[in-house]
Amino acid sequence: MSESLVIKGFDGARKLAGSVRVTGAKNAALKAIAGTILFRDEVTLSNIPEINDVERMFELLSLLGANVAQKKRGVYEVLVPKTLSTTMTPEIAKRFRGSVVATGPILARFGRVSFPHPGGCLIGSRPIDLFIEGFKNMGATVHLKDSVYTVTAPEGGLRGATFFLKHQSVTVTETFMMAATLAKGTTVIKNAAMEPEIEDLANFLNTCGAKISGHGTPTITIRGGKLLSGKGHTYKTMPDRIDAGSFLVLGALAAKELTITDCNPLHLEALIEALRTAGVHIETTKNTIVVRAGNKAYTGVGIKTHEYPGFPTDLQAPMVIFLTQAEGESMVFETIFEGRLNYVEALSSMGASIVTMDPHRVLVRGTTSLKGRNLKSPDLRAGLAFVIAAVIAKGESVIHNVDTTIDRGYEDIEDRLRAIGVEVERVRDQSAS
Ligand code: EPZ
């Protein structure tokens, strides 16, 4: 039985107002949870978003033998025992890409890990060749049988190594940054990803005894050492910049004035710059963003997604919704994932004028009025973009399979939408999705 969101469109009227609190970042929390495997004692994690992927990650750790205790909403204590199973449960690991980062810590600490090709969204093939090459680079041997990889560390444990990543993959960078904290000797990761979630993770691991430097730059150096200790430290998940950016786009299109709190505008400079260029009135403080309606039409702006600090691929879909309401032609170039424009066909069925130039580029013509439709979100980010489109459309929209897409990454989505004025209900789908 899947679940849908039924949304009443405001046909372009600016009816939203008030403030919305940004949650802890999914793509920071998942890695901090995996990082608890590197600790010899209990680790306290706070501001953890209550979302499906996080539940899956805790379930994965529990099934391996870790003790996971929820202290209260968003606060968990994890204790990984001296012996842990090293076989990741395929049914869970396949459901989300984030599970792959646990392979590094498990291998580094216990000398072995076996895992299926990790899952994720329909946004791209999501290869793992860089993980396999990286494990071998640190001295491990890799066997593949029945699409399950079994990786074994050399005698004496993983050896520090130098990497040059042919893609600035975030999860590859994080997996080897964590594995290297327990390896023998020094590891250097060149062409590393620079996402703020990586910097945040490294800062936390360093307060607990790791020796990581260069995080947030293209070259990260890690000096291997002992197990870490969480004693006296509580990890606080950083704000989710994609959650914040999604509400910022919604506010720009449908609010008289919307305040976004508990966020970090410094992590959203590419989006804020693009929206201001299009004519959106945005004011920021250290941890809030205020977006206000202006009296002029927005103008189109070209977007090219890029590794951080460039325009985030996870905000590409919400931005395309915005561009359907901006005057003129806007070229959108999705450079990271080959399947991340799949949703534009459904958007066109709502009335958007979008020309697909090639699998990585679309031309958006605005402004067009959108009509409510029955929509099926291909991934969690396009799912949230459909929510934005449904709010500005004329008539009612139904967004299906919310439980397997939007709920993966957005906490209490309908409550937070309703609190700022969106007319939304969650319903159980009679029909199979
Ligand atoms: C992280 O994925 C995020 N996921 C993604 O968020 C996010 O879109 C992406 O970073 C970019 O910011 C998590 O943190 C869990 P990849 P990442 O699969 O970097 C190539 C969301 O919606 N590659 O590594 O781990 C790959 O083909 C998700 O929250 C290889 O070639 O993504 C792609 O071109 C979606 N071989 C690039 O790297 C490999 O072994 C990044 O892909 C691994 C990756």
C-alpha cells in the first residue's frame, strides 16, 4: 500500500507565509551514523532527521550487531561492540546509496565486509568501481559472487594509500576518509569532493581523535590511528541545505513572505545567487533566509549543476519548476547524473514548456501556467519539485509513492507544508503505485 500527497493548487496566487524549520541534513547524518563504527565507545548523535533513509541506516547497524538507542526525537546513542557481523543485509543496503559509506569503517575496523551493489534512485547507474579500486589501493582483496562483493583487508589491516578520484564522488570521498582513520600510515585523497557534509563529518571525527586535514579542499590527508572515542562529545547534524533550498524555491514562487530558520545560507550561495539574478528578493542572516514577493516578473537564468560549491544537482529539479515561472529561455545542464532529468516529461504534462536537448540538457521556456496532475515521483528530489509545481498549479495534484521517495529525505513534509499555508493531505493509495 503506497501513500500519496493530495495538493490543492493556488494557480499562482501567493498564499504561503510564516516560517519553516530546516531539519538536520540527510547526507550528513547517514555518514555520521556509519562513522560510529570507528568508535570504541558510545556515540551520541543529535539533530538527526527522522526520515526513512536514516531509519534504514540504523536498522543496518542494528542487524550487524550494534546497539542503537533513541533517547528522544532526533537524538540517538550508538555503541558498536568489539565483534560485529560484517555482512550487510542486501534487502536494506540496496534501498539507499548512503549505505555504501558503511563499507569503509566496517572493513577498516573488522578486516572484512560484504555488501550488494548499493541501491539509490533512478537518477543514474551509480557505479561503485571507485570503491572497489580504492579498497584494492589500500591492500584489500575483492571477490564478487552472485552480485555480492566480499572485501578482505590485508594482514595487519588496511594500508594508507594515495588516491586520485576520477570523479569527485561524495560517498567515495567519505568512505575512504573514514577507512583511512584506522589504516596503517597516511592516506591522501586528491580530487576529493568538497561538500560541506564532508567537512562537517571530518570535524566531528577529529574532535574524537581522528587526524584529518584538508577536508573541504580537493586534497584530504588522513593519518591512520586508533579507534575513536565519543566520550564527552555529541555530534550535532548540520542543517540540510537541500531541505532549505527546496523551501526557498517554494517561497519564491508562492509566498508573500517566508522565513526559513535553522539553516546555513553560506551552504546555499549558488542557489541564492541564481534566484537573486532572476529577481527574487532574498535576505539572509547567520541561520535564516527570508524570501519576499516582489512586484516584477522573474527572468530566466541558465543553470549548470556542479560539485560543491557549484549549483547542487539535488536542487536542479526544484529550480526547473522555478524557471517555468521565469520569463524567457533558461538552459539547464545536469552534469552529474545521467538520469536526473527524467521528471521533465511529467512536468510538461502539467503545461510546462521544456525542450530536451540531450540526456543532460533541457531548455525551459517561461512563463507557463501549470495544471494539477496525477504525478509519480522518480526520486526524492523530483518528488519535492512536484510538490512545488502542485502548489503553484491550477487545480488538484496527486503525487504518488511519497513513502518511497519524498519520505526518504524530508521529515514531516506535509506538516511543515501545511504550517506555512499549503493545502495538502496524505492518503493511502488504493491502486498499486
Ligand atoms: C552524494 O552522492 C549524495 N548522496 C547525492 O544525494 C548527491 O546528489 C551527490 O552526492 C552530489 O552532491 C549521498 O550523500 C548519500 P555518486 P555521491 O553515486 O557523490 C560517479 C540525494 O538525493 N561514480 O558517487 O555519492 C557517478 O557516476 C542524493 O540525497 C563513479 O563513476 O554520488 C557520478 O557521476 C542523490 N564510480 C559521480 O561519481 C563510483 O564508484 C557521483 O556519483 C562512484 C561514483
